[in-house]
Amino acid sequence: MQVESFDFVVARDESGDFESVQAAIDAVPDFRDAETTIFLESGTYEEKLVVPTSKTNVTLVGEDPEETILTYDDYNGEANRFGEEMGTTESSSCFLFGDDFTARDLTFQNTAGAVGQAVAVRVDGDRAVFENCRFLGHQDTLYTHGEDSRQYYRDCYVEGRVDFIFGWSTAVFEDCEIFCTGDKGYVTAASTTEDTDYGYLFRNCEITGDAPENSFYLGRPWRPYAQTVFAHCYLGEHVRPEGWHNWRDPDKEETAFYAEYENEGPGFTPDERVDWAHQLTDEEATEYTRETVLDGWDPLERLADADD
């Protein structure tokens, strides 16, 4: 990796252009049409980060995904500097509002632990891409917040216990590891709106973890029209036979759309799933491609450019 090819370099030892990630983000010209690339040398950057709406086409690249860590430890219910209790959103370690954001080879982390909602990253901008990134937390790790946001995750690792992938956005996860930790929990809590065509699509992912057998649901609907599909995924033995939970609201069984297609592993028990979930037919599965779900946007073009 040629550090000289990046626009900015961030290093904690003062050898780069900036010592803090936020300072590098702030230096990006507002609404720049061209990509601004920022290289982060290995280290733990304990900063509460914001990529504002005006900072478009920002790319963060870490030196190593396990050694380049963006972290903070706020949580829901913690007092801010004015003594007011934070909510789930305020707990976010990183806020990504700018369109066409890209991250590669980084860890996004919230270290608050088992204290309730504590978000590692909240993503609002459209056409966000993450490759070889790690998202670490406990409850509400990855907040796909933007209602009109399309997001793509490839070769990523997401860890948590309760609703640790959640929100309104349309998001595709390909070749990712989703790691369930703790004694019991829920992988997803989509809140897809009624007029949004697609919610979450997991393709060729591994749903793993250190949780006990039959302890995790694949998802529960945070909002009535939640949509989540797992296709060609490996499901570990910790996935509960019934698969899905209605969040104690039977009415959501009529509106939520939860489905699977050609999954495998000990946690794939189609005959025991709740009767309001779906096993897609071959014809139905043709709708659940990266291209269709992301409405014609091809995130691989951006990643291909990065590989050149």
C-alpha cells in the first residue's frame, strides 16, 4: 500500500498530516465531487466521529482492520455534558451522514458493554460501502439509520447480542461473518418503511457465534414492515428453530417480511420456522440480487476502482 497515493494521512505519532481522524474529515472540501482518500495508520483512535452531510465522497482506509480502531464508549442513558440523558442515537461512536462514503480495513467499535443500547456506527448517507471492516458492540452495534440510504457490506464482521444490526436503511451484506455473542439475542431489528421495496439482504454470509444452542433469533420487527432475507447463508446451531420473533406484537406477523433461500447449517430448520416466515421459491429468489435490492447502484464499481 502506497501511503503517498492518499490525500491525507492520519497517524497518532505525528508522522502524518493529522493526528486525529476528525481533523482529517474536517479538512475535506464541502460537497467535493471527487473522492477524498484518508489513510489511517494502525492505532486506536478514541474519538466521537462525524462525517457531515457536506463531506461527500470520503474514503477512510485503515492500515489493518484489527489494528486500526475507531472507538468510543457512550451509551443510552449516559449523561452528556449538560447532565441530560443520551438516547440510542446520541450513543453512536461514529455518525456517517455524507453520501458516497467508503470504509476499508477498519474497526468501528463501541466499548460501553452490556449497558443497553450503545451504537458503534450510525449510517445515514446514500451509497455507503464497507469492505473488510469490523463492527464491534453489544446491543445496537450497527445502526443503518437513513430511510433513503443504500448500504453495501462485503467481507465484513459484525458482532453483538441484541438487535445488533438495525434500522430503516436498505442494506446488502455479502460474504460477511455475523457473530452472535452472549446468552441469547436477536441478530436484526429492521424498521423498513411501508413504501420501501427492500430491507436487509444477507447473501453468502456465516451466522456464527459463541452463544448457546437455540439462543438467537434471526430477527424481530422493530417497525411493522420490517424486511430481512437470508440467502445462501450458513446458520450456526445457536439460531433458534423458529427463526423469527414478532416482538410481542402478532399484528406485525401480517406486515413484516422475513424469508430465507437455500441456507444451510444446523440452524437452518425450515420445517420448524414460524408459519408467517417464508422459504423463497427459485422464482421469488431472483428478486433478491445485489443489483435489484440496491436499485441499480453497483457498489462493486467503487471497490474495483480501489483495487486498480
